[in-house]
Amino acid sequence: MTCRFEDIAPDSPALTPYDEAHFVDYIRLLDADAEGADWREVVAIVFALDPDAEQHRAERMHASHLARARWMTEVGYAHLLARNGELKH
């Protein structure tokens, strides 16, 4: 089975197709973080990775995707609104 996630989330200053494809996953990561869930459990559920078998990869994936999810709440959402004509500069 091929992983549908990149090992590292985008670090672009603009919204990417990858971001659009993973909106729901970003929300799941943010919800889990807000609830104080263990990152290992989150990785197993969201990314379908065994955090014990691939600890470094799993930890890096979790950290980068959670950071991107936070970026979406701070910056990325404005790109969506602007694109949809809801936010004018």
C-alpha cells in the first residue's frame, strides 16, 4: 500500500494542491493536538504508519504536517478566502 502522504508537508508561502487534498487530515491533526493525544497514536491513525517501526519518519511526518495545519489556521485560510473572492486586499 502506497502512503498518500509525503514525508514532509509543503513549506510553500501559498496554498498547494497537496494542502487542498489534506484539509480533513490537517483538521484531524489539530483536533488530536488540542486533545493532547500522543503523537504516536495520531501517526498510526492519520498516516497509517507504525511509529515503532519507522519512528524518525513518523515523528518527522507528524511534526511537519501539524506545523502545516497550524499554518493553514494562521495564513492559509486567507488564501482560500481570497481565491473565492471573499477577502479583498
